[in-house]
Amino acid sequence: MPDLAAHERSTDLKEIVRPTSAINTRVASIDLVRGVVMILMAIDHVRVYSGIPAGGPTFGIFFTRWITNFVAPAFVFLAGTSAYLYGRKCPSRSALSRFLLVRGAWLIFLELTIIRVCWTFNFDFAHYLLAGVIWMIGWCMILLAAFVYLPPIALSAIALAMMVFHNITDLFQGALAHVFGSNGPTWFLKILYFGGAVDLGASGPPLFILYVLIPWIGVMMAGYALGSATQLPVERRRKLFLWLGIGLTASFVLLRALDVYGDPRPWSRNHSFMGFLNTTKYPPSLDFLLMTLGPMFALWSFAERWRGWTGGIIATFGRVPMFYYLLHIPLIHLAACIVSWMRQGRVDSWLFANHPLAAGHAPPGYMWSLTLLYFVWATCVALLYIPCRSYGRLKLKTRSKWLSFL
């Protein structure tokens, strides 16, 4: 048995460090970074079912939520980079565009059907739909399908403009409220930037827009634009990512310290460390993106030299991100039901409501301890390893284009 385990670890490591070629465009460090992101993501989704609020009042609760802020920016950015790498295998740019259109539509369908059921364990589609992160990634891929035809310089400029300048709207809140009137932004503007509930008509369910398109499409476009950097020699791109990480993180510290632009919530009112880090995610402010993408690049630089069995385990999740995502939500939800039964002698009906995120506070006495939260998280991640490894090997063995959708 020890020899077999050593052989499996060796196989995983060979897959991680295999060099990029014209045939195999996979970049090992991307799988490692994305693997870290997938593992962190599960913390916040366990938190959703634990009844622990997002942020404060204690540092432990704040940090539990804050550490997961790095997930969405890295996931979206690397989705753009992966689109670039996939495009290198395509015979034409139109073939890449078609793939992005189909995959984007597929992700939107998954968000509004299977993923919605996994979150709620109910089929009450008539009263609740959530436009979450997968919805947003789907629409961003559909938009990227058009943007890939632009020259790289134009694509990069548009991406940067969206990320840097969208917070100008914070300076005109009063004027915007006057323009929109009592009804607020239109459904299109809510989907595009402002978020909130969208009424789909008398016969349609309400759609809650959690993830908007701007500036997230800019983040995905930036990932696509930087995709060419993955073709540099390892040492050159390691240094590039390190300097990007240092530069973006330093820019966040400086911009946040000045507190005049970059986030709609000034931190200078209370001058606390948690207030400094508590940047706006919905929609992601410039401060939020600098705070999260900077460390992502630093991690990416480190991942270029990451070796050992821990790298093999982490990269296993990063190679099958959508498969992991579709499995981890129902697994965490089921685990929450088991915890509820063990603690209360029954499964609390709150766990079958139309998503705990929109159901208000958890029932009195329901909230978990942080220790229990992290125990359930570690258990769920461990349980996901074997199916993710098996599916990753299946994708590697069959090379089926249909498997690329998971």
C-alpha cells in the first residue's frame, strides 16, 4: 500500500510539472492557484449554512469571510487566462468564440437550475432565482466571445478602464438617484452594474442579481489579455507575476490610505484595521480588486516553483474547477443538514429556505462555532479529493470535448 500511494503521488506530480507545449497548453501553476481558490471558496459556503454572519463583530468571524474575498477575482481572472490557452488549440478565433458562447450559456443554465436546487434543496422556482458567480462568469464568457476579436491593446485598455473607472459612479449617487426616480435602475442596469432584485413579470420569479457584469467582465478580459505571459519562460513569468503582485498590493494600500477614491465605503470614519480591509465586493470596487488580485499574482509567482505532495493534492482541485463546484455545494448543504440533526435532533427547516443568503438571520440558537465551521469545511474538502482526482484522470485519458464543460 505505501508503494501504491507513492506511485499515485508521483503520477499527480508528473501531471503538475509537465511542461507547456503546443499540444498541451495547460499551465501547471494555474491549476495550483485555482486549487487554492477552490479550497478557500468552500470556507465561505460552509459559513452560509453555519448561520455565521458575513464579517464582524469579532476578528475571527471577519477573517473567515475576508479570506474568501480572494476567490471570485482569481476565479474570474484565471477563467480569462484559460480561455486564452484554450484558444491556442482552436483552429480559428471564431472557433474560440463559439466555444465561449456555448460554455457561457451552459453556465447560466446551470446557475438557474441545478446549482439553485443544490443551494436550497427545494424546487420553488416560482419564487426565487439567484444570479450568482456562475451566472456572472457565463455572461462574461458570452461577452468575451465578442471581445476576443479586438486587438490585444484595445482589449487591455477596455478591461483596465472598467476596473479603474467604474467607481466614478460613487461620486454621483445623488444625481443617479434623481435620474432613476423611485423605481430605481432598470432591469438591464441592475444586471449590468447596480445589482438587486429584478422582477421578471407577473408570471416569472424574482431574480436576485448578486454578481453584476461590470467590472467583472473587465477582470476576465484582463486575464485573457495576460494569457500570453503564460508562454514566457518560467523564470521570466515568475518575476513578472511577483512584481505585479507587489505593485497591485502596494497600490491598494496607498489608494485605501488616501481614502478619496476606489471604494464607496470610506474607512477613515472609524480608522480600524478591519475597516481598512473591508472593501466592497458587490460590485467589486477598485480597492477590492487591487486587494485581492495583488496577492493572487504573488501566489501565482510562488506556484511556479511549488513542488511536493501538497502541490499535487491542491492542483487536483484546480484541474477540475467546475466539477468541484457542482459537487461541493450539495455536499456542504448535506453536511449542514447532518450537523443540524446531530445538534437539534432534527433538520432545521431554515436549511430548505430559498437560500440562506436571502433568508435573513439564522433561527435563534442555530449558529455554529468557528471551530465547527472549519471542521466541516476540512471534512468536505477531504471527501471531494477522490472524486476530483478520478474525474481529472478521466478527462486526461479521454480528451473528450464534452468533458470540457465540467
